Amino acid sequence: MAYTPKHGFLLLVAALSIAQLANAGDPDILSDFVLPGNVSTVDGNFFTFTGLRALIGAPDPTKLTVTKVSMAEFPALNGQSVSYAVLQYPAGTVNPPHTHPRSAEFLFLIDGTLEVGIVDTTNKLYTQTLQSGDLFVFPKGLVHYQYNTNSENLEVALSAFGSANAGTVSVPTIVFSTGIDDGILAKSFKTDVATIQKIKAETMAYTTQKHCFLLLVAALSIAQLATAGDPDILSDFVLPGNVSTVDGNFFTFTGLRALVGAPDPTKFTVTKVSMAEFPALNGQSVSYAVLQYPAGTVNPPHTHPRSAEFLFLIDGTLEVGIVDTTNKLYTQTLQSGDLFVFPKGLVHYQYNTDSENSAVALSAFGSANAGTVSVPSSVFTTGIDDDILAKSFKTDVVTIQKIKAAALSIAQLANAGDPDILSDFVLPGNVSTVDGNFFTFTGLRALIVAPDPTKLTVTKVSMAEFPALNGQSVSYAVLQYPAGTVNPPHTHPRSAEFLFLIDGTLEVGIVDTTNKLYTQTLQSGDLFVFPKGLVHYQYNTDSENLAVALSAFGSANAGTVSVPSSVFTTGIDDDILAKSFKTDVATIQKIKAGLAP
């Protein structure tokens, strides 16, 4: 068989796969988002990236072009563990062998055909030829390449990454243009110095774009949670139990081809490409969702417990909104080509305000199973008692029943721990001397002699009240429930809650991600765990006596997202809420009035 540049290229891929990079997720953060030092005011523009509009109608490039949307280009991604890249491959061009040290790459081929290849850590090469609409996952840290074999046409792809700065290591560049001694390379590649010098000269002459690789976040949900990456795996990829043979097909998802040329849906539609639909994503911490919004439709308030969502608006216009943990609402109107990041675990929505035209978006997530918790569904369709909801939303049972009769449904879930620290403890900036007092909190002594409260009272011992907890991934709260009071449905975005009932009786409930309600009546001395990120409540059904509990959290700042407050007191438009809860504006306004301070 005649030698061609392509064959030499593939040989280089296999030979240089010796340098695989192990990788990890981005650091967790203890806030909703991270502001750059030069930013003091935040509105919807902070979460919006419009730089890709320039690609619409632009002339085709003449060489491989990578347009990154990573933390460097879009500071709002800091801490959100997700990013994008648009890749344009002119006829016959190659994206040379490279790795991404901090993320898998999940490539969606928008137009054309593309040959792709991966080399695993046993030096086995897997190849595949993709068609428009196909998706391909390049597992974390593995050497891979893409090649447009078409001699005439441009190919375009969108890649998502599970890191705000996935990084790119080009094999030709890092090996042959970084000053490694010729003798070392000759020994490494079992060749002579003259051959190494020839390759070096050609490598230095060949300039290719560096690629940063980016990730997505997806779909529908409720309560709010800061979230983490998927568990790391100790292999290149994870095979399902029923798979024994692996080739390029294993890494390829063709299910989106069906959307090409299909009629527009008549209702809001989400087509997921997560681990459930595409088993190769297991352990790769990345997934996609295609969202189709017919005219006037809403994606109701929801959260994603295991990832941020990075939405790319392909067609149409879209109103989007986020509610942070201080219950501040940020809104923005997006145009085709815009990107918007919904930070980890925050309640958010999307609304196609156009009364005639549909909108289409692609969302990337930094988890193979980001999860979705729908506020309407998890609260109003899971069997939580009408009286509890009426107390929580400060309205009457009839209004609750009206909403229940119309409500929807969806899912929810878990998140991450605090960032690790590299010291025994963290000193605040104003503390220079440490003794036993630094590690002691005496603020709860006041509760011992205080009169019983007349309303639900939570006394927190978190990092804000007790700075020694910074970096220790633990905190407490004392909860006092006067007779008949409710701790309304809420979530803790950064931790599970482990409740110890000190005195009294207490009804508790959890809603899981299948919208199943679990309830229990606790007695003094009982303990109950509320799993990470799940909507839950507590209710003192005793009409005469106080109940007291102590809750422990696996975070120094677990955070609390109140479902009633985050949805109904933050300024989300009445029409959007009416559509979301399938009710009328008058009902929404009645609930809002009841929750007003």
C-alpha cells in the first residue's frame, strides 16, 4: 500500500499516545458565581456571551479555526465547569493529535462529514466517520484527532467540555517544539537524530490553532444546588455489562440525525444525550440536550443538581432568567448565536416570547447525568400535604389544589463538597494569632435560657458565623419549630442535611428525582438524612408543643434555596409563572401577595 501523509499521520497518533494526561474537574466554589476583580455590578449581561454572532455570515476560514468560549473569553464561566468551542475544518484539514487534560470533549458535528480517532492507554486506535447530526465523545485525557477528508467542503462542529478551561496539549508541539533534547527523542522513538531534526523542522513550520475544549449543561429543574463533577474513573472508559467489543461505534451517538428535517414540535421538547441514552458518556462528565421551544412556550423554573448549563441559542430569540441564593433575579434576551451560562444549581427558566416562530438551543453540561428538578413538579405533584403547602406558600388549600390539578413533573438531585485546602485550617485576613478560642463557638449558649420562639427559627453555625469552619466542610444549624409551624420546601445546594430531633415530634418529607415523596414521623432521639440537593421539608404537627432539632451539614456554607421565595418573590414575570404552573395570572398574584414581606 502506498504511503500517504494520512497514513503517516495515523502512525504518529499511535506512536505518540504514550503521553496521556490524567484529569480532574474544576475546583468547587462556595458561591453562586465568581466575579472578576474589575466587576462590581451584575445583571443579565454578565451571564451572556455574544462573541459567536460574528461567525454568522462570516466567510469560510482557509485553515483550521477554533473559536473558544472558555473562562478566558467569558469570565462568567469561572467555577461553572463548562465551556464550548466552535471548530471549522476547511477541506482536507486536520486537527492534529492532542489531549484535553481537564475534561472529556463531546463533539457535535453540525455540518459535513468528519473522520475522528482516539488512542487509548493500551495504544489501541478507534476511528469513526461522522455525519451531520452525529455526536462523538473523546474520553478524558486520551490522544485524539479530527480530519476533514472532504476535498471540497468546509465541516463545522461544536464541542462541549466539562471544564471552564479544559486545556489543550498538542502532541506534535509538546514533543517536537519544546526543546526536548534530540538524543532523548531519538531514543524515545527508536530512530536517529537526523529523523528527529527533520520532524522538528516540519513541526516548527506547521502552525496550528491551539484548542481549548469546553463542556455543556442541560435541561429542566427546581430547587437550587451548587454542584460537582462526576466521579473520576480509573480507566479510559467504562463498558456496560452487555458490551464486550469496542470500536468507533461505541463512542458515536447518531440519535440526533432524526431531528434533521423533522417537523417542528408543537410543545416544548428536550432531546437528551446523557449517559442513559449514550452509555459511552459514563465517567466522562459531559452531556448534551437539544431544546426546542415552539412559539410562546416556557421551560419552567428548574435546577440541575449536578452541573451548570451552558446554553447556545441556535435559532430564534429567547428570554432567560436566573435566581441567585439571595433571591435576586437576572434576566436577558438572547439572539441567535448567543451563549448563556446558568450557574450550578440555581433556579432558572427559558421563555420563547415570539408568538409566531420557534426557537432552538443546544445545552452542554459538565455531568453525564446532570439531573433536572422542576419546581412545579417536585412540589405540586408528589403528594406533599395540601396544608403543608398552604402554610409554605402563605395561601389557602383551595389555591394549592388548583395548582396541583394542573401541575407538571420532573427530577432532582445531588452535589459536591467544599474545595479541599492545603493547610490545617484557614485564617481570616484579620487574624494573626491562633489559640483555642479560634476553634470555639459559644454563640449557642444564648439559646439555653432564651424564651421559646413564636415562629420557625434557624440558628446557623456556618462559615459566616464561625470563620474557623472555612475549609473544614462541616457546619450546624439549630432549628426550633413552634407548634404547628412548617419549614417550607427547600434544598441545600452544597450538602446533605443530617437532622437529629432533640425534643418533640416532627413530620419530615423528601422528594426524589423521580418525584416520589418519602415521609416519616420522627420522635425525640431519631435521626433523619435529607440527601444532597433534594427538595425537603419539616412540619411540627403538634398543636401545643415546641420541637427542636440539630442539623449537621457536610459543607461550611451549605446554602438554602426556599422554593416559595426563589420562585414567587424574585420578580419572575406573572405570565411566565402562569405558563409554568399551568394556572392563571390571578392565582400567581395571590400567591405572590401572600409571600410578600
